Amino acid sequence: MEDRTTGAWLVHHAQKIQVTTNQDFDSVAFAGKSAILLSALSTAKQDSLSHDKVKSLAKANGIAQRTELPALLEELKKQKLIESGTSGIEVLGVSSSAVVEHAARIFHESEPAPHELAALEVADRVSAQPQREKDFLEALQDEFGLSSGATKDFLATGAHIGFFDTEQLSAGERIYFNGNLFRKDGVRKVRAALDSLVPQERAGLTALQDLLHQHGCVSLETAVTTAGEGLVRKLQSIGLIDVSSVGNDAGQHHFVTSPAAFSKFTNSIADDALDLAKALVAALTYGMTKSTQGRGRIMALSALMKRLIQGHFVGPATAIGHDYRVLEFKRVIEVRPGVNGLFSMRLLKPDVGRLALAVLEEGGVMPGPTPALPGASVSAFTGPERNRVEIRSKNVTPQLKSGVASILDDLRTGAF
């Protein structure tokens, strides 16, 4: 597995471990968190940050200031990615894709345990094609030197943490997959998924795919109206569609994209491992569909993004100070206050901007039927993987699970 892919899975797994009390994957968690912190601190060019700003960025990205931050900063210093001073730190310019490569190096230097190496390999393997447990159990034992019992325990633990997903097909028949299933060879896999749907569901999926092809990103409400709530949940639970959310005082606002929209332009698991482009797409869609023209509704996306990618400040507008706060937390943009409650912004990670623009330009964003929400600041982002897992754990009924298992079985046995 190349370093960029290894690093992407480290970030993915670290985010899963973060919401558990598991201590069995320490090297995975440390390397993944190092990447999350480096991404939060770095931009495309070398930059200086005060100690207070470093602490604020760490907190905004789920890193504990006392128990985790000092060790992570020391590691980044050891890797010669930052230099510390009396007033703050100097951070080298690092692209988003390079961040995950650094995570891979940190991981390998930590001498990870065999089951930690297996956690990355299994996640990558089942993202290419669902795997039956009996088909790859012995191979894992041989490759990583694990006993039969240790391998079964590892698979159960990995599925519980969320490194990968599992479904029971029948008695004694278990299948493994994950939410990145449709990021590679999507066309062939979608064809296999279609074979598992009843005619009404096929029509709904086709209509939703056409909509996403035309518009790039649509509201969840629009997706449900087009395909039906049950089918949308089923498609989301296996990763055939992505649902990202931005949040503010007015609630959560959900937007649907297709994994294929990102894989057209990038190896998505590696180049958007931190969901930065997805966050930017969701925030821009919010700005185009939910903000009013008077406060700075986005009217010319391509012109706006091209100017940002060139490194210029854009604005001023009221909305800039409110609709993109989550992107400030991730150091995707920098916002400057002006006069009379107006703000300007510039893009700090142009590679993220280019990917987001490519996805949105494939179709124009569809004007939403939902009312504008003036003054509501977007301060949270939930990526598609977390939304997908919540759907699977809370909302998947027994009947829906049966449908999911049927799709996975067709994907596993279909002609690729």
C-alpha cells in the first residue's frame, strides 16, 4: 500500500478511535492525530502561529490540549515539520496530500503491532470489494502472523470501532466492507447494486444519480423527494451516496454528493482523507442555497473560487464572517473582519479549493427549496462517514438490513 493511502486510512481510523476508549491501536491513533493536527496548523505556504492559536486550532479539531497536544507537537518537530519559538511555532508549507504521507512515516517509525498493520490492510481491501470472512481469514493469519483466535478477535474489534463494516448474510456467513466502497470502479459496482433493487428502487436511484450528475450537490430533502427516504438510507448506509452536514444555531443542514464526483478528479481516500473538500463543498452549497443576497449569497461560484485559488482575498460580505467558520477551524480559509460587520476571506489550501470547484462545476449546485437563514453562523461540519455510521447504527431497520446485505452480496459475487 502506498504511503498516501496508508496515511489516509490512519486518519480514518484515528477519527474512529477518538470516540471510543480502546487502547489497542496506539500507533494508529497517534499517527492519525498527528496528521489531523498538521493539517489544522499548515497551509500551502510556511506560516507562523502563536501558542494561543495553536491551542485553539487543536481544540477545534478534537485534540486535548494537555494530554495529546504536547506529544503531537514534539513529533511534528522531530519530523522537521514545525519549529517552536518563545512566541509560537513556524509551520512548513504542506499540501493536504502530503499531510497523509507524513502520517504514514510517523506510523512506520513507531514500530506498529501486527494487528495495527492488519487494520489498515483490511480497511483498504474491503473498500475495493466486499469480502466474505471465510475467504480472507486464513490469508490474514498468514500475512500478519496472527492466530485464528486473534484474527477473529481483531475483526470483531475493528468492526466495533468502525474501521470497517460487517453484515451477516446468513448463518455462519459474514461479509465485510466499508464506506469507501464506491470510490473506486464506481460504475461497475453501481451496476451490481442496481441488480439487487426492485424496479421502483432502481428508478429512484437512477433519478437521484441523474440529479447529482446535473448539480454536483443537492439538499438531503431533495434527495429524499427524488428517491424516497428508505432508499436514500439504504444507499447511504453502504456508501453509494455521501451525506455531509453543516450545523449552526438553526440546526443541521444536510447535503448529498456522489462518491464518484470526487473520484473523477482524485483518489478520494488519499486526497480528501480529512474531508476538507467535502466541508468546502457543503459550506459553498449552503452559501448558494441558504444565504440571502443581501448578506452575501454566492452568485458566481466559478469566478469566486478561481480568485480564491489564485490567493486573493474576496469580499467584503456579512456572510463570510458566519457561513464559513468551520473552514476557519480547519485552516482551509482565513477570514478578516472589516467595517460595518463585513468580512473578507482568502483560501489557505488551494489544492482543496481546486478539488471542491471541480466537483461543483460538474453540475451547478441546485437551488434549494428551503428558506434562507440570515445570521445563522455555520460552526460545525459532519463528514459523510460519520453520518453514514449513525444511519447504520440508529436507523437501519431489520428489513433495510436485509436489503443492504443483498446489495453487498451482489457486489461480492457480481461480475467485475
